[in-house]
Amino acid sequence: MDKSSGSIREDFENREANFISPYGMLSSRSRGRMNEEAPCPIRTSYQKDRDRIVFSNAFRRLKHKTQVFLSPLGDHYRTRLTHTLEVAEIARTVSRALRLNEDLAEAIALGHDLGHTPFGHSGETGLKEIFSPDFCHNEQSLRVVDVLERHGRGLNLTYEVRDGILKHSKGFGDIMPSDPSEIACTVEGRIVRFSDIIAYLNHDLDDAIRSGVVTEAQVPGDCAEILGRTHSQRATAMIRDLIYSSEQKGDEFDLKLSAPVAAAMNTLRGFLYENVYRSERVHAEFIKAKKMIVEIYSYFLENPEVMKRKLASMEMSADYYQDVSLERLICDFIASMTDRYVLNLYNDIFVPTPLV
């Protein structure tokens, strides 16, 4: 390449323009960042966002955050980090097949769970109960990249990546919401939403079978018939169906699943909620974890000086927490913790130390 004619980034942006479909988001057309900065001579804006996320403290902490099974000791159970990597790989595969922006999809996927609490949804439920019923991990993920990272300066990501992070979550609702304001502004952001559910349906079932919470024989027959009987078969069926069922619809690109696969996925999701997430074994640990979160929150409300001394472990700047309420500060701190950090902190605060 003749580097004298322009930057490496500009050359890559030109290649994007020749390859990405009209429905994809070109890096050169990003709406930009909250704080303007000079472009990188090598990386596009979305490649730069991806790198900032991967090198962040919040991303590294995902390796010790629960997916479904709390603080698993087995080497092969998923964590929030491995879940994130699986989502990113699915998002890249789908984006590549549909000639969309892989880097944008990957950046959104890698950042989508940065604000997830310790102990998975039990931690999220605890903060909903004691901090605010409006607390949700997708908004906390946006707060991480906007405010909490880099000692309170945030990562200054592009609009499209921030939008995709905020709008990735679906809970037990529809995969794609009916309210347009809840849908990502890019097709790549919507792909991450689909990729998230494809990833967790498959790996949560895989982990549940590995742990003995359910057996392969219990999986509903229509799911096995339509999606397959192994993790690989199910994931492949879902990904291929999303790619081949999606199509142009007027001036928009309609990202969708076929009716049979969508129905099978909803059946499988219902099966997981009923037999795994709400199972006696998983729910019992869920209650314990939530109790720990609630008690730590209450302790910090009464002992804010103790909490502020511990904030250094999260590299959260004093400049940040001078401008927020104590309740918001505690919420940010707890949401940033890993499972093992909570366990050690709870032991340190509440468990008596025997005299030797």
C-alpha cells in the first residue's frame, strides 16, 4: 500500500465503502464522540472503540462475574467474559455474512455487559430493590463507558457503539421490541441483540446439562427437532436462520428469524427460565447472593468512609465521587465488583475474625 497517499485508516474506510451493504454503518459516517478527538491514522473509529473496551478494567473484571452458576469452580462453566466473547463471535459471523460492519458489531458486543452486576441477575435484582427499581445492567454498562472508566473520564466511545450497548437488553420480552425508541439505530446493534440471546440460550443450556440441573432428555422435543440436539447444532441452526431469514423490507433491512426457529427459541427460553434460572438449586444461590448485595449496600450507607477507602481497588477517582449521591456511588461500586470481591468483602465486614 502506498502510505503517502493517505492514512491506513482512510484506506480501510475506502474498502468498507466498497464492501459494506447500503444498510451497514460505515466507520467514516459515525455521528462521532461526546468529546471530539483526532482520528487515529491506523484504526477506524469502531476499531478504536473495540480496543478501548478490551483494555478497560471493567472488561477484565468480567472473567470473575457470574453468568448463571455463581462463582463456579469447574473450569468449563461460562463466566460473563466468556459469554461476551461468544456474543462477539456470533455478531461478527452474522455481520460478515450480511456484509455489515463487523468492527461495530464486535465493539457493541464486547461492551454490552460491562455494567453487569456480580452474581448475575441476582445482583441486579438486589440493586433494583435497594437502590432503584429502574436500575438495569444495560444502562449501567453505558455508565461504565461514559463515566466510570479511566478514573471518571470514561472511554469516549462513538454514538453508535453507545447506542448499541444501551439497547442490547431484552430480559424475557420480545427479541426485538415494538417500541422504536428501544431499537438500536444500526443494524449491527440489532444483530448484537439477537446474538446475545443466541449465545445465552445455547451456553446456559450447555452449562445446566453439565451441572446436572437438567438433562438433555428434558429439552422440549420440538426444540430438538427444529434446532438440533447438541450445542453446536443449536447454535448453527439459530445463526444460519437469522442470516437467511433477514431481508430487505422497503428502505430498511429486516433482521428476523423464521417463524419455526423463533418459536423453538422462545420455547427453549421458557424451558430455561422454568427449569434452570428458577430451579431450586440455582434460585437458592440467587437468594444468598442477593442478600449479600443488599447487606453490603446497607453497610456502606452507614459507613461511607469505609467504602471510600476501598474505592481505590476499582481505580475510581475522587473527582468522580464528589459529584454524585452516596446511593449512586454505592451502586456504582457494587455493580463494578466481581463475585469473589463480594465474597471476600462480605467475609471481611460481617464474619468475625477469631483470635489466635
